[in-house]
Amino acid sequence: MKLLTLVLLGGISILSAPFVAHSQDTVLVSSFGLSPDSRINATPYIIKALEKCREVKKPVLVFPKGRYDFWPQYSFEKTYFESNTTDNNPKRLAILIGQFKQLTIDGNGSDFIMHDRIQPFTVEESDHITIKNLQVDWDIPLTAQAKILQVTPQYIDIQVNYVESPYIIENGKLVFVGEGWKSEWWGVMEFDSQTRLIAQGTGDQPCLGSNWDQYTAKAIAPGQVRLLYDFARKPKPGNILVLRHSERDHAGIFILESDHVTLDNLKIYHTAGLGVLSQYSSNLVMHSVLVGPNTAKGRFLSGHDDGFHYSNCKGTIVVDDCEFEGLMDDPINVHGTSVRIIKRINDQKLLCQFMEKQSVGMTWARTGEKVGFIENAGMTTIANGLVKTFTRLTNETFEVEFEASVPASITEGDALENLTWVPDVTITNSRFKSNRARGILVSTPGKVLIENNIFSSSGSAILIAGDANYWYETGGVRDVTIRGNDFQAPCLTSNYQFCEGIISIMPEIPKMDLKAPCYHRNIKITGNKFHPFDYPILYALSVDGLVFSNNTIERSNQFTPFHTRKSGLSFNACKNVEIGKNIIIGDVLGKNISIENMGSKEIKIKGETFFKMNNL
């Protein structure tokens, strides 16, 4: 490091200031006329800076620390079919990283402030990309929040920061307006203002009870609104309501058909959809990334939906030292996309359809890729095939031709899954605070390690699912290790879809075939700490090879038991289950083990003094 020395007349004063020497491959955004804190639209300047980056071998695009503002004007507009995202096109792109072989973007701790509906970063068909040291936020977020002032049988009074979340009352409804958009309030969550946890039992509709949207809004003072209705459930005065509105139509960071992408030391305070969406990409690292609320602004709201969403990825996915809070969906979701067979054209060619409306238009397969044929009712993969051709017909339909004949039993209504786009996943040293739904959703046949994390999810901490019938998010697991994690008392305080235990293994199988192989295999849950306040700790459906051992389970009295399931461990149609040497502290509920659609011989209990079969 060089030092700058200043000699003053009349005495000597030495001012030493650091001078950072940049390599010849460093590109400064300030060289293009963009200064921090100027509040001008950064987009056109960064387009020029990125073009300059193409002229050097190992470009590093550096932002002097400060605030940078991004508006849709001058941004690239491009059509993308983004998984689990509303198909509003074209997408508006603040920073587009396309066809780079290597690039680092270093924000030096800068704030990237977005305006209107926009996608902050898009990484497309690029390799060896690093984005680091910056924060993403909106001055006017696409979700709102309100403080509960007064609750009566006839109405609720709320206070909204109308500078941060401008609103109008239109036809008796609370409608939020922003920079180029207007959207009606349609969903709500309640957060405890002291603990920052989602209030127990309030997930989704139970927050205000059924038919809550029949309210009539009335202005009573600037920033204060009266919601006239006898709500079935009354929230607590002083708590915070997160008011959900608008579509999930732009990801925070969209990574498409790219390899070796690293996100490091980022704070993603808000997004217009999924936080980081990785699609048909490989070898991804997320280190020290926060997807959570900007508490300096008094916010409980965070991202619009999922934190990290991995759709049809491969190679390795690494998540380390990350944190998730205040999300309106799951912090991490890893899955493939199954598709429905609409017509068997001939022995080698099938007409298929994307069934989930927010997952259409993707290039689902490529020549030479491996595909599994799924018998839909029992969710059994009966054979594999190699793709010869893939032909897109519409955004919803396509034809896929195989090198060899499709099994004769596969027909209309059955499904396909792409087995080439299957990642190995490592999630370590991360914190899953109170979010609207579950903690980690993982459905991949690759090797999975979930280790040394802390969970305070309002639903199940970990969900292992897989289906070809509802969400069409496929992926029977084959090797999952869950160890050294701390599952704290707030886990399973609200009952969302598939939340049958703190750890819930619940594939959607319409018609169970007990003679067929299990959908999931080889899941080890060992050396963890559980702090259940309620009965269900583990629920498992259709698993062959499941170990639950050497865990420490300590009763919490922080919340009131409510779950309908009254067994600590529940197994349905499982094989080769081992339970043993779990340590119990306090009056843990759910001492019994319940089984369905299986014999007791499938349960091996070794060195276990607490959990018992049929101890009702």
C-alpha cells in the first residue's frame, strides 16, 4: 500500500491516506462519468463500462463506495421465461452480464437502489462471474407493511409509512402505488414486533381469518387506515402486518445457462420476485449473502418470495454463511421441473406440456440428455432414455424425441423428468430466521449435505418433496445428510402446505404402490439439536433407508402445541428405518412412533430409550 505525504508550510503535517493500486484489468465506473450519490440513472453508464470490460482479459468492474440508482429507462428489455415467476415480459434489466467468460463486479459496500419493476442483475450464458460487496434495495418496495394501532370487533386501525409505501383507497380497497405501477393488497402476514417472528398460527389465511379480504378501507388520518370488517382472527396491537401486493415478475439476481457463478458478501434487502433465481446453470456459490429486511429502515418485509431458487441446475451448489429473514416464501428451494405427457406421437416421440403456469417456455431438454419416464399415479421412474431432439411448439408445449423406444407402458398423463440437470447441494453455517413458509426445500437425486445451520422457520425447517401432479417440482433424493443443525422452537409454529413435522419428507404420490420402490432413498438425520414445543419432529413418506439417531431433543415451552399429528416420529410406506441413541431433555411430547402402510419390522430401534412403537 502506498502512502500520500503532504508537507505544509509553517510546520509539517503528515496525512496518510490509503491508495488502492488497481490492476490493468480494473475498470472504474467513475471513468464513464458515473459518480456515487449523484442520484442519476446508473444504467446507461454501466452499459458502457461493461463494454469496456470485454476488452480486457480478467475484468474487474469497480464501484467507488456510495449510492447508485437504477431506473428502467435506458435498461435492456428482454424476454425471459423465469421459473416460478409470473410471465410478464419483457423483463427490464438494470445490469445485464451476457456472454462473459470472466468478470468480477465489486461494489465496495455500495447501495444499489432500484426503482419501479426491474431485475437488478442478470447473468446469461456466462462463466466465472463474481458479484460481491454490495446491497440491493428499493426506496419504494413492492411489498408494504403496517403497524397495528387498534383492534376492535368492528375494525382494525393500521399505520402505513406513506412515503415508503404510497397508497390510495380505491373502491373501498387499499391499493399501493409506486413508480410506474399500482397494485391491490391481496395477502398478509403478522410479525411480532418484539421477536421479529411470524406470530404463531398466522401463516397465510389464518392471519386474519377466512374472507378477510371482504374489508372496507377508510382513511382516518395521513398514513392511518381503518379496515372495517369483523375479522375472524384479531391481530395483536403493536405487531406488524406485512401487506403483500403486486406480482412476482422479476428476480433479484437471475442466473441463466451460466457456469461458475459466485455471490459474495451481498445484502439483498428486497426484490420484485424470487431473490436469486438460478436456472439451467452449474457450479454456483453463495457465500455471506443476506436475503432479509433492511432493519435500518425499520422494515420487517424482505424479498417478495423465495430467497435462493435453483431450477434445473447441475454440478455443485454451495450455500455457506448466508441468512434469510422476512421472506414471503421459502429461503432455499432446489428442484427440477417435471412435465406431463399429452400424447404419444410414436414409439420414440412424445408431445409434452409444462403444467405449472409459472414454469413455461424453458428449453427443457437438449440432445444427449438423460430423461426419466415417470408412471404418474405411483410416481415410479420405470426407465430412462436419451434425448435425440427437442422441439418447442408453444410456450407451454414441446415435442421430445428419444434415441430408443419409450417404454410401452408410458402413456398420456404420465410424466418426464430431466436427470441431467441434477445438482449436488451443500448448505452450511447459515441462519434460517422467521419466513413465511418453510426453510429448505430440496428435491434432487444428487448428494445433499445440510450441516451446522440454525432454523427458526415458521413452517417445517426442511421439506423433501417431489411431485409430478401439483407444483411439478421433481427430484427423488438418493443421498441426504442432515447433521449438526439447531432446529429452534419457532419451527413449525404455522401449518403451511406439506408441514407434517419439523423435518417433513412428503412427496405427492396420488396412488401408493407398496410393491414399487420408495420414491426417496438414503436420508440420514444425525447429531442435530431439536427444540420442539409440539409433537411432530419427523414425518417421512416413501423413504427406503432412513436414519434418525444421536440427536438431542429438548422440550421448549415457548409456544402452545396445536398440530393435529400427535406422534414424534411418523413413517408412512417406508423401508429400512433406523432409530437410536437420541438424547432427551425435559418433558418432550410425542414419545410414540406411528406407522402406516408398512410393517413394524421395517423399524429398527437400537440403543433408544425414549421413542417407542405404538406408545399412544
